[in-house]
Amino acid sequence: MSKLKHVEFKVGTNTYVIETGELALQANGSVKISVGDTMVLVAATSSKSPREGIDFFPLMVDYEEKMYAVGKIPGSYHRRESRPPESAILTSRLIDRPIRPLFPEGFRNDVQIIATLISSDQVTQADVIAINGASAALAISDIPFMGPVAGVRIGWINNKWVIDPTYEQMDESSLDLVVVGTDDAILMVEAGANMLNEEMMLSAIEHGHKEIKKIVSAIKKFAEKVGKPKQKEGEYKVFQPDQRLVDYVSENFYDKYSAAMHIAEKSERKENLTKVWDELKAHLDGLDDQTEIKQVYLENPKYLSMVKDKIEEKIMKNMVLKEKVRIDGRKNDEIREITSRVGLLPRAHGSGLFTRGQTQALSVATLGSAGDMQSLDEVNPEMEKRYLHHYNFPAFSVGEVKPMRSPGRREVGHGNLARRALIPVLPSDKEFPYTIRVVSEVLSSNGSSSMASTCGSTLALLDAGVPLKKMVGGVAMGLIKGEDDYAILTDILGDEDHLGDMDFKVTGTLTGITALQMDIKIRGISIEIMRDALEQARKGRIHILHKMMETISEPKPDLSPYAPRIITIKISVDKIGELIGPGGKTIKKIVEETGVKIDIDDDGTVFIVSNEKEASDKAREWVEKLTRVAKPGEIYDGRVTRITNFGAFVEIYTGTEGLIHISQLSDQRVRNVEDVVKIGQTLTVKISEIDSQGRINLTRRGLSEESVPVK
């Protein structure tokens, strides 16, 4: 008898199907979740015992795209999936961020979520399906999890909200919003928008939350029917410091920690906190081993750092909510000092330095040709990227020493956020036929380096002469939540991010939002808190943009002398083969003899790229001669190739000839063709007609010395 269990429910116009009991049965919980022919297999597994000696929850989330899902063989050398593409990394983050706050505090068992895209119809987007699949797999497992959660994508298409739009529909949408929450709160927001205002963004989130409640309800009912009994507190070990140790340290060291936390300057504050920490450890080490508190401490000395964090968090919340002062002395809506520069790097095509307090980002723009676009070997229908944004975060930016590694998930996520922020204001490839890459190097960090990268990138692109539609700035907001009140913080510090309850990043122009990202550490926030945060962020963003405009407010009129110049020519599609030549022989010859770079689009657009005008002009003339298409009325200096008794054939340009009938050789009557023309003679002729079979008829009638032939 089959053990397969399933549930169906509607999300927007889509029908979700969740099944369990057939696949991956050795995991703690597993489901196959599908919409149409797009299917994701999600397995949630937990270790049977905790990992000792760590002060973090070891959650691993991996989203894998299998190329067989779309009937493709991977394009890599080994012809198998290797490093996950950027889209998979971003989806892994989308799954991780909303579920992480919902595990019990102090839970230290390893938990791994593996979501595998096993079928894609190239219509339905799989990332939101994977989020809901992860929630369902956890819900039916015995792993302690205070969910379920659910996620939806919202688009704004033809002046209405669309839930979970298709890939094709998203091409018409001015919003790409993924919102995840429980049935009573929002946990995560990730959005790209075409300068939508704050009220529309809130409306979209509220609209999405209505659908989220339906999905959560369906998963809860499914878990009640087929789920395993949850591990209860006491059946798993929780790593939390003994309350006696917390009380003892608070009683004896709270005032010292408070005094250190009230020091506004970061390095001095950090130095004093270290002194208090050293004093605390020395004090506990010096206690008699027989005392109760010493025995509690010695049971697990590593708990002491958790006690310290709790005290620092309590002090910071008290400062903000009661004393109305932040760690560095600012008001809640106050932004640190901002400075900016452009044109720092003499050989780069564009560069911008943005400094806000102790956070500093150097963004560098590079312009390339269409051939420099990134080719994507992914499941998504998108094949190429024209705008690339890469974010680097070296250890020296926070005064640390670490080995250099390839970019991690955080770097990929921050780079994608900055990329989404700028996409709505970039010129089209018709207006500006360049591939654009921006690299943001974080040189110093004390909070919100991704927003500094966004601001620096705007400066760099303007410095490079990229005709942005509007300037984009960004600001990171924080949240300090008490029992009955809360405070929104503008332009958060690193400590406020670490000890606070929310990291809410908003980018946009003076008129609207272009990107938004929210992560929280508590179990959800209300729409009212989001409304306050968005309004405070809008004011902060406008302040930042005005500061940036003091440095540069318009794109530079000329490109860098080191940037390539691109000439665009449109040729007939059926001439592409002639331009390329057999085995690429013709185009290779043009490139070798002129030194230019040539890219050809399938629609017949030819891009000639070079830093030298003479080379570009020579290549352009060559391409135009090879691909020109004759048109009635055009005048040419042609060479007579053949003579017949009814007229002469004239080659008007290489490979193309027309017939000039004897009656069209002169304004006067001509008895014999050879009386007027000879083979090899150059004649000025005009195209009088191109018939339905493509034959060209020429004439000399009506031509005068003033007639100007096509070059």
C-alpha cells in the first residue's frame, strides 16, 4: 500500500502540490513540491546530537539547480554541475534567512536543508517554491522549528498586483518582490523595483501576506496529518548560560560594561570593552573553586561570551529606548558624516569613493563590448548579463587578519543587492551599447557596507560617463524592539546590526525605491514597523543623495580616453553570413588588419569596438561595403563587367551587379551598346528598380555632373 501523502492548494492562479512518503525517506522530513511541471525536492536533516563548543546555530541551506531539469547537459569542461551559479546561491540565502530565527535559542544540532530543482518548465520561478518546500519539510519533520513560514513573489503588471508571476510576466513588471512570513508577521523581504514609492511597496507586502497566511494554514494542516512528533524541550540539548552566571555578571560588571558602551568612538569603545572582558575573566578565575558561581562558570567557560553579549544587548536597548541615545551619540534618524570623490583611479573608466562614518567603499566601473556580457549556464531562461556588480570584503576592512578566499554567499548577496539597485536607472543597450561591470572594494566597514557600495557605484558610473536616468543612494535601517515599544535607527553601526533586531536596507532615487532587503533576528515584525522604517529610510536616502550630488550630479560628457569606443551598424540578417565568411575567414581578416573587436547580434546589429578612431572608421567602411544592400534611387560608380546586344552589366560594388538596358545608357538614342561603353569602363549609374526576384535595373538617364555616387 502506498505511503504517499499529498496536499493541494492555490496561490494566486497557481496550484501547489506537496507530496511526501515516496522520496528521500531517510531524512528527518522530505517533500516534493511542484507548480505545473516545476518540481523541487526538499530534504531537512538534523544531527542526533549537538555540536559541542560552538556559539552559533550550525544551519546549512543549499539550493541546487540540476541541468537535467531543463533537459540540458552542463556547459562546463567536466559536463557536470560544480560550483553553484549565482542564482542558486541567492536562492539558498532566500531560504536560509527567514527560517533561521525560528529555531530554538541555544539549539546547536547541525541542521541541513537541501532543495534540489529536479524539473523546470521554464515558466514558473522555482525560488519561492523552494522556500515553501523547505518550510513544509521542516514542518513534517521532528526537528524543533517554530514555523511554518511561507513565501510569495509579487509583481506589479498592468496596474495590478500579480502573485507568483511567470518569467515572461516578470519582463513586464515594475516590481520583483519576494516576501516571507508566518501567519502573523513578516520575516524577510527581498525586492527590486522600478522606482516605486513607499506606499506601493507596503501595499505589495500586505497583499503578499494575505497569500502567505493561506500557505501557512495549508502546511500546518498537512503537518498535522503526516508530520512526525516534534522533539520537545528536554529531548534536545539547549546551550544557554546558567541564569545564576548571568545574574552574577550583571550585578558585578553591568556598570563597567555600560560605561564602556557609552564611549562614542569605536576603537576606544572596543578597547575599553576588551579591558572589562579581561577583568571579568580574571575575576572569575580568581574566585574560590568551592564557590557556587565558580563551579557554574567552570561547567562551560565558553558560556561567558554569551553572557557578555546578553549584557551588551541589554545596555544598548536601554540606551536607545530609555536614554534616547545611540552608541555613537547620534539621534535615531541621524546619518554619519558623508564624503565622496570621483576620478581617483587614472586608468579606470570610472571610479567613486563613498565614505560614511567609518564605512568606506571604492567602486570602479569598467566598460566593455557586447561580447563581454556574462554568459549564464543556468536553469533560468536568462542567458546573458549586461550589467555586473561584484562586491569584495577584505579582512582589513574590519581590522582583522584572515586568509583570502573566493567570494562567499554574503559577498554574492551584497553584490546582487547593489546590482538590483542600479538596474532601473541604467540606459538601454540601444542608448548605450556597452557591457558594464562595477567592482566595489570595501576598504573600511562599520555598518552598511552594501549601501556604501551602492552609493559608490552611482558615483563611479557617472564618472565613467554612463547616462544614468537618475542617481541612486542607499541606507541601512535597524530596529531595537522592547516589550512594548521600539525604535527605528537610521544608518546603523556594525554593533547595532550585531546586537539589534533588524537589518533593513533600502535603495532608491529621490522619487522611489529601486531595491529593498530585510532580515530580522526576532520572530517577525508588523506592517506598522515596516511603514515607519520605510518612511525614515526615505528621508535618510534623500539626505544621502543630496550629499552625493555635491560631488557629481550628471554623467561626465566624455568617456575616459582608456574606455573603448563602440560604433553600431545595422545590417540585413541575411548578410551576417557574408560578413563572417567561410569559417570566420572574412571577419578574422577585418579584425587582424584593423585591430578592432567586432561583435554581431542575431538581429544584425554589428558592434565595432576600438580605442582608435582611424581603425574604427576603416573597419566600419569595410563592413558597410561587405554588407551593403542596394536601394532604388542610389547612385554608384560601377565597373562594366559584360556587354550584350541589349545592354551592359555593371558591378556597382563587390559581388553585386545590375543591368543597364541599351535604352537607359543615355538621354539620347543608342544604336549599339559598344558605341557607348566598353568592358572595364567605370560608369556612373542610378538604381531605377529592384524587381521581385531581386534583379537590379540601372539607368544613366537624368544623371548630371552634380550627381553624387555612394562611396
